[in-house]
Amino acid sequence: SFLLTHVLLSILPLLVFASFVIGTLLLALVAALSFSLFWIGVALLILIPTLCVTVSLGVVVWVWAAGTWVVTRFVWVVIAGGEKEEEVDVDGVGGVNGDVKWSSATKEVGVGNGQ
């Protein structure tokens, strides 16, 4: 009977306190969510126009670079005599196995190639 009396007299304050805690937590969560969503919206009002401007500038720069490349290639073909593709030696100084390629000009001048 002693424990039953304490439980009956304590249950109402405990339930009121628990409802206060739950209400406070819900209010804090709703306030934090509302605050966050508001400032995220404000940030998006700045971010979206900025992204539109930067994407537009990126497209303009890319089109400018591609157009410059096309015009430069066209001018180079006109100046070079109409040949679009030339065979270019891309091996550099060394060959496939690292052998030195001696041109006929260096042989005529007298630069030896070790032979």
C-alpha cells in the first residue's frame, strides 16, 4: 500500500514532466528545421543565379576556345598550302628502342654517330 500510494501520487507530476520534455524537444526540432530551411532558401537565392552566370561564362569560354582552334587550323591550312594532314615524326630524338636517329644533315657536316 505504501508503494501504491507513492506511485499514484507521483505519476501525474512524472507524466506532466515527460510531456514537457517531449514538447520542448519537438519545439526545438521544428524551430531548428524551420531556421535551417529558411537560411538554405536564402542561400539558394544567391547560389542559383551565381551558377547560371558561371555556367554561361564557361560555355562562352569553351565556344571561344573551340572557335579559335577551328579558325587557327583553317588559317594554318591556308598558309601551309592546302595540306590538311601532314605526316609528323613524333618519335622525337630517340627511336623505339632509344636509338639516336641521325639525319643526313648531321652526317654531311661531319658529326659522327659512333660508327
